[in-house]
Amino acid sequence: MAKVCWPYFDPEYENFSYRINPPRVSVDNDSCHDCTVIKIDSVNKPGILLEVVQILTDLDFIITKAYVSSDGVWFMDVFHVTDQQGKKVTDSKTIDVIEKALGPKGKSTEGVKSWPGKRVAVHSVGDHTAVELIGRDRPGLLSEISAVLASLQFNVIAAEVWTHNRRIACVLYVNDATNQAIDDQKKLSIMEEQLNHILRVSDEEEDEKEAKNNFYMGSTHMDRRLHQMLFADRDYERASVTTTTPDVDCPLSFRPKIEIERCGEKGYSAVSVKCKDRAKLMFDIVCTLTDMQYVVFHATISSEGPYASQEYFIRHMDGCTLDTEGEKERVTKCIEAAIQRRVSEGVSLELCAKDRVGLLSEVTRILREHGLTVCRAGVSTVGEKGLNVFYVRDAYGNPVDMKIIEALRKEIGQTVMVNVKRVPTNAKAPAETRGWAKISFFFGNLLERFLT
């Protein structure tokens, strides 16, 4: 058989245009009196919008306005941002971080690989071992998970826990007594077996359904990973928890209004999202659209008071628009789920104590004994201090009685500093938000904003 010779293809060719036209980043504190304007011009590439929004989100910036245009070979974005106090970003070190992260020396996020679905997944990340869990939520489940880790002398360095529509997704970074990734395969096998046991659902039919899911494996952003896990778990299709309140997972004040229309002249689908504004809202929506294989060509984002209005002009990666009602309904459900996963009302508990093995287990056990269930949690370690934030409600999804919080504070406050905050709730949206002003999108005006 004759030997087939293929033409040589330089693997660096795809990055050639990016190298000769590196990203240009400008941080402007003069154009607006109440915010910092960040402009990014770059060669367009798949996933670049998510990368940029992810970096701004990780820097704890609040995006008040944004204009996005990435049609063709060029990517141009303008973001109006403030810090957590609503002030301009003036710190020179922070500005330097922005320019390096978004500029030519910034590192792109690594791609993720498809991986068969499991309830428990384990892999190494530097000096830590990442433990990922997905399953049916129930009161006290986080306490059981942390107890398993404590019994094996695994210390939780960082963690993020989300619950939505009776599902729970966790990403925990743990290490051993030497602050290294865990290489004891026997202990890891025991951990997987015990965690799988406590996550096992009683309904065998639902169990089979879970086994068919696909997750994504690799080095990826923690919040994005949680979105991927819950999206793969199809949490957007499951029924909400039935409680004494109308809808605990999505209170009336947080229920988004999502509309999808065909933009015939340009060949896009226009996705309009109007909901209560909050931190990381744009990241959650862009993350979900990206993971659903949709490309954002243009977008406008704005915040008016406590509410946000966002409009995205999208196509699927294959170039198709959302033409069927089934496609529109699925995208609507997925975006709504992405918004709701991070929503919490009621009471948040902020706890600070000296970091040690079993700290998370001890705290979650006390919460469980007081009849509190955790609907969202974040764990971090700064130096020798462990910082934990829990959003809690009672076992029935009702607001927590403050007498319970005071009793908990007395019990846990002997060794742990406790700060209690009420998360704002609004039973009814303000009257002026019933009629939303439609965002105008003019391609010429948008380009002028970038070129000036």
C-alpha cells in the first residue's frame, strides 16, 4: 500500500494571529465619575468573553455596565466596574493585576475534558486534592460529608457548596497533615466509598438516571465547575422543593424574566434577562451559555437600582439560532437555574477560627443539631485562620428563628468568632420595575464606544 503523506501543519499557527495582535487593555478612571472603565481589544477566540468576565469576577469587581462585540475576527469589550464598596478601582497594584491578567501575558483557562459521571470524583490540584460531589440534598448532608473527611484526618482548605432544586454540588480542596495532596490510595478509596454511601439515593430509578450524566474533568474555575456539575445533573429540569413558602429556591423577588426573540436582520437569537441584580450575575449567565455551546456575539449589560437588565445576541456553535420552542424553553430554564443557584435569602453565618482538621465537621454538626440546613456555603483559609460562611434556613425551608441563632452563637462562640447577617429579602418588586425599558442595541454606536 502506498504511503500517504499529509501536508505539515504548524500547531502554533492558530495562535499566530493572537501573538502578532496581542490584547490591548486600558483602565480609565477619568471618563466616568462613579466607576472605572476597562476596555479590552483582542483577536477573537472561542471562550474569550467568559475568560474576561471570570477574571473581573475573581477580582471581586461589580460590573454595573458592559458592552460586548465579538463578531468577526476582533473582540472588543467595555466594562464599567466598581469595587465591593461601590467605589472606583484606584489601587495601582490592582490596576497592574488587571492589565497583566487581561493583557498578552495573561494565562488562558485550560480546556476541560469529558469524563463519565460519578457522584464522587477525586483528582490532584497542586498541593491539594480536589473532591467533587453531586447528589440529592437533605438536611445534615454537609455535616455527614465533613465528618467523613475529618475521620480520615483530611483538612478542608477551601470549599464551595451550592444547593438547588433538591440537588447539592460541592467542590472541596483538602490536604493531609503535611499540607500536601493526599497520596494514600487506601484512604482515598475509603473516602470515595463512604461518600458514595451517604450520597446514595433511595430511588433506584433516579439512581440510574444519574449514572447517565456526563461531567467535565480538568483544571477549571471552582464556580464554573459547580455550574457544570449541576447543569450535567439537569437540576434545571427537577421540581422545586415543596415547603410552606411559595418557592424557597426562587423567591418572588429573585424570579428572573427571560425572553428569547429572533433577530432576523443579523441572524442572531436575542436573549433578554431581567432580574434582581447581584454580584457575579453576568459570570453565571455567560458561563451557562458557554457550557451550552452558545457563542455570544454582542451583549449589553446595565444595572438600574437593585435590578439588572442584560441582553445577549447569540448563535449555537454550529451557527444555528434558537428557532424551536423546545430550544427556547431549555435555554430559558438553564439561565434561570444559573441565576438561582447562587441566590440565598434569610441568615448568613460568618465564622472565623484557627484552622484545624475537623473544624468544618464540628461547625456543621452544631448547625445540624440546632435544626439548621445549609443552602450555600463557602470555606477558605487565610494563614492559620479558617473562614467559613454559611447561608442557613430551617429544615422546612422557612426563615430561621433568631432565638436559635442566639443559642448557636453561645455554644459555638467559645472557640469560634461568629458574625450573623440577615440577607435582604423583598416580597415584592418595586412598582417601577414592572415595565422594563428595552435595551437599545446599535452596532455602529457600540463600535464607536470602543474606538474612542
